[in-house]
Amino acid sequence: MARRSSNLRFQPSGGSRAAQVPVGKKQKLAIERLAGDGRGIAFEGGRTWFVSGALAGEQVEARVLSARSQTIEARAERIITASSERREAPCIHADRCGGCNLQHMPHAEQLALKQRTLAEQLSRLGGIQPDEWAAPLTGPELGYRRRARVAVRWDAKARQLQVGFRAEASQDIVAIDECPVLVQPLQPIFNALPALLRSLEKPRAVGHVELFSGTAEALLLRHTIALTEADLNRLRMFCLEHRAQLWLQGEGQPEPEDPSAELGFELQRWQLQLAYRPGDFVQVNGLVNEAMVAQALDWLAVQPGERVLDLFCGLGNFALPLARQAAEVVAVEGVEAMVQRAAANARNNGLGNAHFYRADLSNPLANEAWARGGFAAVLLDPPRDGALEVVRGMGELGARRLVYVSCNPTTLARDAAELAQQGYRLRRAGILDMFAQTAHVEAMALFEKPEA
């Protein structure tokens, strides 16, 4: 008797092996609906096709990007029959760049897609829906991105430095001379950057470049070998011309060329300025970030005498505005360097009622010294993995109001189910359009626990 294998490729009834679908093959497809990430779904040849750049109801010709046994990833290269909802992409590089995958979709439809994705995840994975849906929190659909990482690679065959953004599902770099989603102050720097990098004596020394816009503009160059003095001077002159700070990163942490350089961002509604360094996490969309903070504080409804807990606090993006309202804010982060910078931000803004601590946020927190006495309210803004261990111990912290800011509806839904088991009710939820032109979904949810 033949031994069975979990990797069996043949149909058990004796059918023939499915033919492999080669990368690059073109296929005509009828798009039936959209996936949560905005790709069109089609069914052809016994397989499910996920097609970027396609809309529901369209007939397209797509090129295969990758293939597994039953699923094919592809990109629409020709629209045979277009949807009435299709629009012309605002970026001329949209058909090649892998950055903004929903430009062919009107902004209102992008928001509707994100709203459906959040609702479906909460219902399917969490078995829960909010008592009230909040209106989407939005900003400009273009010109919003204040931070960008530019890909760089030396092409040995062409003996030229490639500069741009990664292509979809590829390590190829798409040369881009303009990026409509960047904030205006970064546009001239971005446009002139390829020529600068190609003029260097050692272009192969460049690992990548990051651009930042806040209280100042900044350029961070990551280099894999030491730069020559001539190349350093080229970089200095470029940054001087564009009124930007120059930051360099070799084997250690990013450091400014001018030790006195200060980089930060403002939260104008609260008259706050937060310092950061390249490499620190900051939201890329400044306008939506400020609106997000305002909404979180409104939903949390902190009273003057209350003690509040801010988990995954980062640089103090929520903690410092909360300190304007609460009697005390306890803010916790897993990275010591971020804790130190957040504490400095509080001091520099004259906030003595915000206290910052480092803790492993994958472990229960109730036994931590700073948790004694409990909290009236909790705000948490975890990474994509969510905060399951934290929410499992939420009841022990005593908070009856909780605002959860999420960058992943899947883990939000999982954690919401755990909170529901502890008696918390999902009162309100809504999406945050932090990344317009993409299918990335950020969300906010308000949980309340009734008095016993």
C-alpha cells in the first residue's frame, strides 16, 4: 500500500495533476468581487485568482505574479470591460509601483472597502459588532505622507544606481520622478534625490534613504561602507540647498551631521511638540494623526481627577494630550529608548503628571508597581500583533472605559472577543484613513464595562 503524504499533488480519485501556472502568463478573467485588501477575485481553471488593479464586475487581462497550488496572484495589465466606478489613477506610476494599490478606485469607495473589512473581521473573528459605527476619520487623499523610505540598489550590469520604490510582489525598483502622496515640502527633495545619489563617488555605499517632514525636513542616508569626504560634501550641499537636516547611519544608530539638529512634530490642538529621531515610530499622516488623537480623547472622556493608562505609548503621541486632561497618566512602552524620549517630551512640554515606564507588553501587567491603584480608563495602540496578553488582564486594572487603536482589524477582532468575555461592550468603532490610496485599514474602538 502506497504511503500517504500531506503534500500529495495528485487527485485521490486518480485525476491528473493540475498544470503549473507560470509566472508572467497572461490570462483573461472575470472579476466577481473584491477581497479585503482591494484585489479583485476571479475563478478560473479550478483556481482562485487575486488580481490587483481590478474592480468587481470587470473583464481584465492579468499577468501572473506568483502561483501556488490553488491560488494565483496577478496584476491587471489591460482592462477589457471597465467598471463604472473605475477612475484614472492620480499617479502616473500606479501601474508599476507597489506602494498605492487603490488609486484606480474613487476615495469614497476606498473608505467603503475599509469599512466593510473592519465590519467583516469583527463579525467573523470576534463575533461582535459595535452599538454605533463612527464616520470614517479622513484627511487629504494626496499630499499627506510625511515620511517615506526610498529603495536604492546598485545595478552591476548597467553600472548604475537604481532609485525609487519597490514594484508589487517584486524586488525590482521602479524609478519614480514624483510621488503625489508625499507632503509638499518633501517633493523637491524627492525629485532631486536620484541625481544626487548617482553623482556620488561610491554609490554602492548607499543602503537606503529615508525622508522626513515635521518641525524640519530631514534626509537619512543609510550607508554600508564609509563615505568619502567628497561624497559627504555633496550630501551636505544638497541638504543645505533644500534646507534639510542630514542624518547618517552606518553600523550604529542614526546620527545628525549637525549635533544640534532637532527633529519633531507638533500636535497643534494641545500646543505640544514631540521630538523624535529617524528610526522612531511616528504616524506618516500628520493631519489624520492629530484628528485620531482628538477622537480618542473625546471617546475616552477623561475627567480631571482620573488616572489613565496609555499602553504602547511610543513617543507620547496620546499620553501627552491625555496629560492635559487627566490627574495622572501612566504610559508604558516596550523599548527603553522610546521611554526615555517620551519622558523627555513630557518634560520639555512642562507636563509633570505623565510618567513613563518600560515593560514587556506580551505579559500580564497587574503585578507591576505602576499598576497598583488601578485606572479609570485605558488607551492602547499596539503593533500589528495586537495586545492579547494585555487585554486578558484588563479586568484586573479596574478600567471601565477603553479605547483601542488598531492597525490590524484581524487582531482587533480577536482582542475584542476577549474583552467581550470580560464583560466589556463594544460601544463604538470606526476606520481611520491613515493611508489613503492603499487598502491598509486602521481603526478605533471604544469599549465600556457597565457598573456591576
